[in-house]
Amino acid sequence: MKRIRGGLFLCLFATMGWVGCGDDAEPADDGGTDDASVEDGGGDADGDADGDGDGDAWCPRVVLEGAQVYHGDTTGLPNSVTSARLEFGDYPDDTVLFRATEAGSYLIYLSDTPASLEGCGASTWDYALERHYVAADCPADGVVAEIDGVFTGNNPEYDLHELVAGDEVLVWISCAYWETPGFGPYELTIEAYEP
């Protein structure tokens, strides 16, 4: 399915609004052969990308290989990011690292969230540095990052990533300080885009 429908991104974001993280991944329904998997981060069995097997990675919490749809939930996670621009507050956050398995253009956006969480969203783009976030942008364990992000899903300029195989994009998922309850389930879509 091809996307980049400018107004539609804004409408989808406004009506879906929330984010979080879990440990189940499923293939995107794009007719392709992309392998949908949650990487185990160096041999650990819990899929949290820290290599120790205890399910407590700080950032990134999950590593995804290739285009897919990922279901997560921020309920019970620590606060790892704030943002004045995005109004991200002290709510549970998630960090998902996407790794491209082949060169191409990729769209990364929240495709479903509870309608009651309109103040929540995801960010892949650093406004000040004019680049997508990468794993090196993760803060040290226990440190809360302050980002100057732009929401995904409302501007194709920031949602479309030109990547080569092995390139990574870090996705921050959080809620605005005024959102209640400020945590919950989400669906993150990463899909190949061909104009």
C-alpha cells in the first residue's frame, strides 16, 4: 500500500494519537517479502536489544529489522524522553530502533492508537539537526533525553526516510504532559514507499 497523502497523515495522527511498546511484531500487509522480526539485540532471549536477557533495555527497547507493523504499549515503561516542541511530559515512553534490510524509501508512522489518547505520538526527526534520530541519540541508562522532535504522520518531509541497507532510525514514542492517562497501546507502521 502506498502512502503519502499529506492531509490524511494529519487526520490519522489527530484521531489516533497514542503510543507504547510491546514484544510482538507482525509482517506489514504490503505484499512484499520483508522479514518481520524483533531482533534479540545480541543474543538475549527477551528481545529488548540490550543483550542480557532480562527485558530491561533503556534505549532502544526494541530493534526491528525490515518493513513491518509493530504493536507496542508504553504502560509501565519508564520516562526516557521529554520535548518542549512536542510537549512530551514525564509519562512512560518507548524507543524503537528500525534497521533497514534493503536500500529504499521508508515511511515510519503511528498507524493506530486509542482515540482517547490524542496528545500522544511518535518522532523520528530532529528539527534542529535536520536528520532522523539514530541509536547514538539514546541517552545513558536512567537519563531522560530532551529532544527537539517533529511528529511523524503529519508531514511527508519528516516521515519519508531515504535509507541504505543497515541504516537505522530511532523512533521516540510518548505523550504530551496534558494527556490523560499518558500511556497505552500503539501500532507503529514501517513500510517501503515507491512513488
